[in-house]
Amino acid sequence: MNLDWLKVLIAAVFEVCWVIGLKYADDILTWTGTIISIAISFYGLIMAGRKLPVGTVYAVFTGLGTAGTVIMEILLFGESFKLDKILLIGLLLAGVAGLKMVTEAKEGEEA
């Protein structure tokens, strides 16, 4: 995995944090964490988009964020575990992995 895809992965992790934060933040500390997560998430997304195709970066970012949010809701917040939901998340992640495998970074280009 190159550095640009690592940026997408880190941005997706922070996306999960801020999406959950939007639902559960109820004081200044949790709102501050949510806002910081938004900033880090979008900064990583923008930086990765400078070297990788923006459409693919965004698809991978949202796919990983969606899957991560659903999984965290099940693990941390008691959301119902359904096999069909997990299978569909697996299908989503397979599509995201496929996009990543067929996409190459732009060599020598600056945004």
C-alpha cells in the first residue's frame, strides 16, 4: 500500500469517528473531537485526491466509512447483528478493494 492509499484509510477511520460523533456528541469535549475528526478526515481525502483519481478516492473513502460505521455501531452501540447486513458490507468492501486494485497513482503530476 502506498502513502496515498494510507491517507485514504486514515481519512476513512476519522470519518467513522465524526459520523458517530454527530450522533452521540452532547458536550463541548465530544463536539470538539467531532470537529477535529471532520477536519482530519477531509484533509486526508484532499491530500490523497492530489495523486489518485478523485472519483475512486471518494468511492473508497465513503465505502470504508460506511462499512466502519456499521461495524462500530454493532460492536459498540448494540445495533442488531444480521447476517445479510454483514454479507452486504462484505460485498461493499470487495468493491472498494477492487477499485483500489485497478487504480494507479498519477506519476509526476502535481495538483
